[in-house]
Amino acid sequence: MLRVEVVTLFPELLGPAVSLSILGRARERGLVDVRLHNVLDALGPAERADDRPYGGGPGMVMRVEPIARILDHILAEAPPEERRALIVTSPAGRSFRQADAEHFAGLERLIIVCGRYEGIDERLVTLYGAEEVSLGDFVLTGGEIPALAFLDATVRLLDGALNPASLEAESFTGASLDAPAYTRPPTFRDEAVPEVLLSGDHAKIAAWRREQSRARTAARRPDLDGPPRP
């Protein structure tokens, strides 16, 4: 089972989402255990979760001490030899990729620290060997949305979370984008489903999907340059 520890100032943003859909079913099946740690619960008397940045400048910076208390508690209870990763959500980090989700799905514990404001005191990364990871080249109010995205992308890859066939024919499997999908009705507002998909000829359908995948990847994501789908 994968254990996911999310350190956040706003656990209420994540609580409902981790109980729904594939994430919720994976938890019910015992495939993943998601624990939300509120930074405010780790504060001492009259202590703040954030403070002004040294050197001046706008905004506030999340303090390292309360987060360190939470991490120390998590790591003290964790087996020292377990396979785990510690990441911090940050627009300054490297971009998250499907390969990261695949890697995380093979771990025993994933710890995600959600950044806020102008970020987290850099000493957190230095002291704990954490890796900063970004959802993309844009800035959000906080790291809870990236944390949920990382969690969702990872959990759906766990054995038993989805039908394995669903994972074999989707975008980024084989470094390419998935082919277009259609369902009923066969015609909608004069737009018809491609005839080949209605033909019942599975060989032709497979060939059409490979070509559509290749063309879509070349047009939208030439950087992927992946091999054709089988």
C-alpha cells in the first residue's frame, strides 16, 4: 500500500477530493492511505506559520520550523529502509511528468509539502533533501491543487485502481498522445463519427487510432516524439 502524507495549511481543500472517484475507491480498497497534516496544528503558543522574508520584499514566507516538526514525526514513524520521496510544490521546481507518477506509484511513502505565499523557507529543501516539483509554468495561490494533481496521477496507476487496459491506451503511454474518442450518437449537429469506428473492422480501427495518435502528437506535442502505438 502507498502511504501519502500531505503537509498543508488548508487540509479542507483536499479532504473532499481524496474521498471521491478513483481516489476514493482506491482508499476504500486499501490501495492508498492519504493523511493530511495541518501546519497550524504544529504551531507553538503565539507562533505563526509564516513571516516576513529576510532581505525585505513583498509577501510572506512559510516558516520551516512547524513543517519540520511534522516531517520529523512522519519520518520517525517510517521504516528507515522504505522506498519514499519527499517533494515540495513550487513553480520554481521542475515540471511534473507521467514518469514521476509512475515512479511515485512504486513507492511505499510519498510526502508532499504544499507551498504557499512567496514559498517555503529554502532550508526545508536543504535539510530534508526535498525536491521541488511544479505543475506547470504558471503560479497558483497555493500548492494544494498541484498536490492533488500529483496524487491523482499517481494513485490511478496503482495495481487495482483501474482496469489495466485503460492505462495502455492513453496519452503519454509510449510518449505519445491518445487518439480522439467518440461515442453515441453517431451524428451530432451535422458532425459524424469517423466511418472506420463504425465499421467493426478492428484491424482498421487500430490502424486509424495509431495514425491519429501520431498526427495529434506531431501537431500538438512534437517535443514528445514518441514511437507509434502498438
